[in-house]
Amino acid sequence: MPVGAHSARERRCRLHTGLTRFGQGPPPTGQRRHRAQPVHWDLPNEIAHGQAQLLLREKAARTRQEKEAGREASQEAAHQGQCQPAGTWRRRRPLAQVSEPTQIWVDADACPGVIKEILFRAAERARVQVTLVANQWLRTPPSRFIRSLQVAGGYDVADTAIVERVHPGDLVVTQDIPLAARVLERGAVALHPRGERYTADNIAERLSIRNFMEELRGAGVQTGGPSAFHARDSQNFASQLDRWLAQRPRGAPSPE
């Protein structure tokens, strides 16, 4: 038998065996041979069902964890006084500190009348509380921004009343240098009726001069009194007052 014929018959047998293994028979005689189609291996129903059940169990577990986290967050928020629906809890922000509106305190026993008139007009214009403190009754214009505080007579009683009530940032109008030093220690602003502003840099010098003059008067030396009050003094005071009003925190005053 020729070698080539034996080889061709052997190849046909091998092809027939391979087609039979995959459930296919040899193609009928005379028909065109087609390329073998790829075989798709489907998973058994048991395996597909098991994978679906596993995915469902994992989804249910995640849902339970999210609900537990939301419930714990809601309980913590309720404990802090800020209860929110589950799933929307956020960290509570600190409350902003609300500062009290600044006021003007006047050592009214020795305050010139023209300065009081300037303060009365500024109270209405800027809607700032002005309080006159004295050991006698004072007449004030009818305004919810202006009031008077009468204290008992005595040495430094009015000064002590102002120091006890003043807050940082308040304005104190006074000619008394020791009172100005005390309110500066409280964080307030001290202003002389002539328009001179007391500061931490000049208060020590003013106290030294004041004490020296007191010693001279105690020794019988005639030191004379303060100079007459001029229009330029009231202008200087009004300028310093406007500067303080422009720099003060905004807010509607609330009378005590």
C-alpha cells in the first residue's frame, strides 16, 4: 500500500474519532465542511444558585452594618443634644461665642455739659448704650439708649460702680486718672473729656504727674486748677468718640 494513501486514511480516522468525542458525526458525503464552533461550558444550576445566595447574604450583612452605624450615630447625637436622623449625623460644631454689645460709661460728676450733649447725640445716631454714673440724680433725655445710675455718696463709690460693670471694649469717659488706670486693666478704653485717650503707654506717666501734684497741694503749694474748656477740646473729644464708634463691634445694645 502506498505510504501516502495510508497516511490519508489514518488522518480521516483521527478526524472521525475527534468529532464523535464531542457529539458530532462525520459530515455527510458531498457536503461542505464547516469550522467547529466553540464549546460553551454552562455551570450547573447548583453552583449558580449558591453564588447568588452568597451575594445576597453579603448585601444583607452590609445593610445591617450600615443600619447599626447609623443607629449608634443617632444615639450619640441625641446624647449630645443634637439628634439627627440615622445616616445624616455630622460632627457638632462648637457654638460661636456671642459677645455683649459695647457701651459707654460716663463719670458724670465732673463731666462737662457739652460733652454730655455730644454723647447723647452719638447714642441716638449710633444706637449705643450710654450710662451716666454719679452720686446724685441726673436729668437725661428720653431715650432707650441713655440712662443714669445714681450711687451712694462716698470716696470712689462711683468709680467702683463703673469698674464693676465695665466690659472689655467698653468706653469710659472720665477725668479721674486712677479710674482710667483701673478700667484699662479690665480691657476697656478710657477717654478724657478733652479728647486725650489713655493708653498703657501713657497712663503710668499721668499717674506720676497726678501723684506729684497731690503731694504739692498737700504741702500747701498753690498749683492752680485746669485750664478753661475750649471748643477745640470738644472737637478733639468728638473725633476720638467717632473713631471708637467706627472700631467697636457691631450689634444692637440691650439695656440691662
